[in-house]
Amino acid sequence: MGAESTTVSFTTITQGMEGTIFYEFLVGNTTKQNTTTSTFTLADSDEPGPTSIPIQVTVKARQGSTSGT
């Protein structure tokens, strides 16, 4: 059996937002990236195994701030 070589990436497209947009990517409840970069690559260590339960990846987009609701 060979090594796993899949890369899982996410890209966001925002509408109706202007200025500097910050993207917070969370895996489960843990923030993995909180920058102005709208693309996120899931780390191999965060990818579920073949018998693992699914994971949830969430992105929060904010105008002009890395935090807030």
C-alpha cells in the first residue's frame, strides 16, 4: 500500500464585502488560519483517516478585523 498523497484545499469567494477581508479557517473548533488569504490547505495531520469520523471545516469572513461576529 502506497503513501497517501491527497491534498485538500479550500478557496473562498466573498460577495458584498469591501476593503480588507480576513478569513478565519477552523477545523472543528480550532482556528488553523486567520489571515487575508482566502485559500486554506488542510494539514495531513487534520485529515480524517479511512475509519475516522468526518471533520468540519468552517470559514468566517470579516471586514477589516481578525476577530468579531
